[in-house]
Amino acid sequence: MVSKTYRTGANVASTGAHNRKIVLSAIREKRSVFRYEIAQSTGLTPPAIYKITQQLLAEGFIVCSTVRDGTRGQPAQSIQINPDAAFSIGLNIDSDQVTLLAVDYEGQARFHRSRTVDPAAPDTVNNFIKSSISELDSLDLFPRSVLAGIGVALPDPINKVCTTDTPANYKESAIREAIDEIKNQFNVPVYCENNTAAAVTGELALGHGVSIDSYFYLYLGARLGAGVIINSNYIRGAHGRSGEIHLLPQVNPLKTSDRNCNRDLGEAASLRVLIDRLNASSSYEITLQSLKYHVDSSEIIKQWVEDLADLLCLPLLTVIAVIDPALIVLGRVDEFR
């Protein structure tokens, strides 16, 4: 039985932190904004906005620029996020790709390195991390003092994305060594999350979540995943398993006879399943790296996309009926771009 979690009462400290957060979000959304506009969008009073922005200005999180609009009185000040105020490093480890990037406080990637691997062998992962971190250090893009933390996105559960040719020590070796590598390199907090949750959180902070408060995020990669955002909150569910859409049975509502309840939706949506189909009818090997070159010419890929769209129809209609999202966001389809 899951015990009920009660909401905690607000105190001065938590209220202040919340107000700072929504003010920063308002500035981030508009990129350049006046104080009275922040007051209008947040509902906070002009004196409260002035106090919060003065604190953020003193701490270096925002910058102001004078705008002369021809009216009487003091020139208005436009407020922007200071991109150099803080940085974070993100590492994504998946069965098909490893990515490391450094992001500034405005959410812009200042450094990006990615390697497609099939599968992600331990040595490949760790060599990539070492070389990427070494290159990042040599560029001197930011001082260590403004590095806020490191986020690591991992497959969860990992056996859902590993194939028969994935090394048996993938989880015990590659992931542990990858996290140890960055912990030893930087003396900052390291946060680990599964790939889908990390993608949903990123979308919430820097993507559609900046302007849309309720949406459904569909993650299409080596494994199908999803995330639920309601009123700008990532809803994890009672057991932290919300959005596990890949566990649903394969049901095609357009073909009443096409019901494969013994196989889950995640199998149909797997890019590895697609590659297996392609290689079964190809005279040469097709990999995740070369998949994007066959998108426009392969009838198998076109049929796979059509079949997947049919299979996703009923689950997504259910999502729309149950949570009423303003948008369904499709993410992590870089192999097809």
C-alpha cells in the first residue's frame, strides 16, 4: 500500500525560492523583458519583482540593459538572463549513442560531442568520456567555480535497450566507470536519471514547457518511453513509473484482427527491431549510424512508421482523453533528421 504524501505548508524561505523560480522562468521565456511585464505574467507585485530582480542582479544571474523609449523619467531597463552565470554538464549514455555537452545558464549548448555506438561497449563509453572531458577542459569555456552540477542520463531498465550482442558487464562496468570518471574529474553534485525522465525535464525547463504547462512527451529511441507534464510539474506517479507506454500490448484499432497482446508496444517501436527488418532484406549491413541515409528510400522504414503510427493511435487517444494535454511532443528521433 502506498502512503499518502501530504503537501507541506509554505514558509518564507520556500515561498521566496518559488518566486525566484517563476521570475527566472518568465525572464527565460521572453529572453528580454521589462519588470512590469514580469509582474503581469507572474501575478507578483511590482515591489516584489523589483526586490527579486535586484537580488538576482547582485548575484549575477541576470543582466540589465538600458532602453530609451522617448518617454519621461528614468530610462527603462530590459532584463535578460546572464548566460555565463552558471554552467552544467550533461552526459547521456544509451545503447546506441553517447553524448556529452556543456550548457550555459541560458540553456545554450557551448560544447557538444556525440558518438554513435552499436552497442555501447564499456571501453567505447569511457574513452569517449575521457576524451570529451579533456577537450572541454582544454577549451577553458568557463571557470570551475560556476559549474553547478553534472547530470547523467541512463537507460532504465537497462535490459530493455540492450541486445544479445551487448557486453554482459555493460551495466556493472560502463555505467559505474562513466559516473566515477566524471565524479573524479569535477567536485560538484552528480545527478543520475533515466533517459526519458531527463528528456522530459529538459523539455520542461528549456523546450515547450517554458510556454505550455501541460503536455505529453513521447520518447522514441532505442526504447519507447513517455513522460507526463501537468501544470508544469513532471508527474512520476505513485511508484515512479508513469509514462511506461512501452508496456502496453500491440493493438491496431484500424485492423480489428491485428491484435498481438503477447508482445508489447515497446518491441514495435524499437529502432533495433527496425534495423533487424532492414538487414533481413539487405545485401549489406545497416546500422544505427547509417539508418538515417535510408529514411527517404526504404519502403520497410515507411511501412514501419505507418505501422507504429497505427499502434500508437489508441494509446495516444487514451492519453488525450485522460490527461487532456495541450501538446504531444515527439523527442529523440535524431537518427531520422
